[in-house]
Amino acid sequence: MTFYVHGQTITIETLEAALDRLAVIMSEAPDEGIAYLPIWRRLERERDLLLQQNDSIFAIRARQKKL
């Protein structure tokens, strides 16, 4: 299992591991962990933003190679 260490760069893998762990926590919590839903949504947003950033960097580098 991946754990975050203070000062470590947040990666897609870190966020995915957090989502995996939170899914377990939510499934074991009363009311299916509805109280954790805002955290789930935040982690998904952060992951999606990082994926978009990576896609943009990839597109920029591909364009630069064409020049």
C-alpha cells in the first residue's frame, strides 16, 4: 500500500491509492460512508486535474518535436 509522506510530490498513483483506501473505509462505514463523500469528490477532482495537466504537457512536447 502506498502512503503519503509529508513533502512528497502528489502523483496520480498517490491519489489512486488514496481513492482505493477511501473506498474500503467507505464500504465499511455506516451509511456506506456518506460522510466521506466530499473527500472522495476532492480526490477525484485532484486526480482528474493532474491527468489533464499531464495530457497538456504531453501535447506541448509533441508539438515542440514537430518544430
